[in-house]
Amino acid sequence: MNNYSCPLCDKSLQLADDQRSLRCDNNHQFDRAKQGYFNLLPVQRKKSKEPGDSKEMISARSDFLAADYYQPLAHKIAQLIEHKQSDQQFTMLDIGCGEGYYSRQIKQLIPDIIQYGIDIAKPAIIKAAKADKNGHYAVASSDKLPLADDSLDLIMKVYAPANDQELQRVLKSNGTLLTVTPAARHLWQLREFIYTDVREHDTQDTQFAGFELTQSERLSYSITPSREHRIALLQMTPFAWRANEQVSAQIADADDLSIELDFIINLYQPISR
Ligand SMILES: C[S@@+](CC[C@H](N)C(=O)[O-])C[C@H]1O[C@@H](n2cnc3c(N)ncnc32)[C@H](O)[C@@H]1O
Ligand SMILES: [Zn+2]
């Protein structure tokens, strides 16, 4: 049993007996890559040769996350999910999952959860699939999710783009959308190196068409990353391109820099149709 649907014709995809390919009734076939993932992003939907985050960004994020500075966030997410878990078949999708850090952390705390992860960046999905043989990972776009209607109990969206209609389509009517976004003081001390006038992030709750906000949690704590991890953290942020060599060197040399992390975790539910 799997929840995949064909990205070309929307029919359900059946897993072959040898588990090596997916096929729909219209005979569209998708072979499993050797690392264990499926590529469900049709070429015609690729807007560039290598869509999504670059290999360098993925690698910086992967090195940084491996040091578990974001583990309190992952644990908080897992706690919130645990409360929603209603049965053994509880199925979640990590949308824009990157290299799968949060999914793996959640699995450790909720071992029987069924996990899907999609990302448009193939190098990210390769990393995710290699690190977790039990997850279902696919290269796909959040604009067109290769998943069946009403098939998911939870969608997690950690700093990733989404399409409201697709979220509505794949989530069960009693399902939950969980988002993580930066709160006002997120990475304040890092941003101080880059901007002369650091502004608090705008924390107005994002609205998703067809959803209502049911719970909002803020999680704030400070970390003191190593030199190597300060650089990786900078590289994985959207403002990295603003940091010239001089600023990057200043951040690298800022020993014992304590950096605030500040997140908003929102839970939404579909408005009954
Ligand atoms: C800031 S990263 C967050 C990754 C991961 N959730 C994390 O927090 O570690 C955003 C991710 O969204 C992916 N992405 C960007 N556009 C996408 C799209 N249209 N569909 C799916 N993934 C996309 C990127 O490749 C990247 O891995
Ligand atoms: Zn098809």
C-alpha cells in the first residue's frame, strides 16, 4: 500500500511486487533510484535544470543540522504531532523536506509513523533517502503533489513553499497542517553582522486558503555554534548572499557568539467543506 499518485495523469500508482517501480493504470512507470527514492517530477514541470536548493546549500544545512542545534525544534514538533496521532496508520508528509532531518528526528520519537517526504531538489532527496531506508522519499514539486486525495493525517512544512489547493486536496478532512516559520528575533545576532538596522521578522500568521489556525506555539532558545557551524548556518540562510567576504570572515571569527533561535509553530485544520 502506498499513497503515491501519478504526476502525469493523477491515477493511483501501484508498487511492483519487487518494490522497484511504481506504475499507474495508464502505464506511466517510475523506477526507484538506487538510493531508494522515486523521481516524480516530470521533466516538463522542471523550471530549471537543478530546481530547489543548490548542492552547496543542502550540504551546509546537512552539516549544521547534524550537530543537533535544531533538535529542540524537532522535539517540539514531534510532541505536537504525537497529540494528533490517532491510529497505527498515521501518515505524514514532510513538504520541502530537504535532507530529511526533521522527519528522522520525529521517527525516533514516534517510531510507527508512516512518513513521506518530497523536495524539488534531487540532491536533497538523495541524502534523505540514504539516511532513512523506511521513509518514502520522492523528488516532486509542492505545486503538484504526487499523492492521493484525502490520504494524509499531517503535513509538515518547515521553511518550504506550498500550494494551498494541493494542501487541501491531499490532507484528510480531520488532518493537520503544521508550519514552522521564523519568529521576530530568529538569528538576530547573525543578522546584526549583515544589516546595519536589524528589523524584527514580521510574524503575522500566514493564512492558507481553506484552513483555520487552531494552535500557535513559540519556541525560543540560544545556541553557540562552532566556527564551522557558524559559517554553515550563514550559508543556509536566505540572507547569505548579502554577506560579503569581510562579513563572512567576521562571523567566522566571532568566537563564542550566542545566537538566538526563535520559531513559530502553527497548527491549522481544514475548514469543513
Ligand atoms: C529552506 S529549505 C528547508 C528544508 C527543510 N524543511 C529544513 O528545514 O531543513 C526549503 C526546501 O524547499 C525546497 N523547495 C523549494 N521549492 C520547492 C518546490 N516548489 N517544491 C518542493 N520543494 C521545494 C528546497 O529545495 C529546500 O530543500
Ligand atoms: Zn499516469
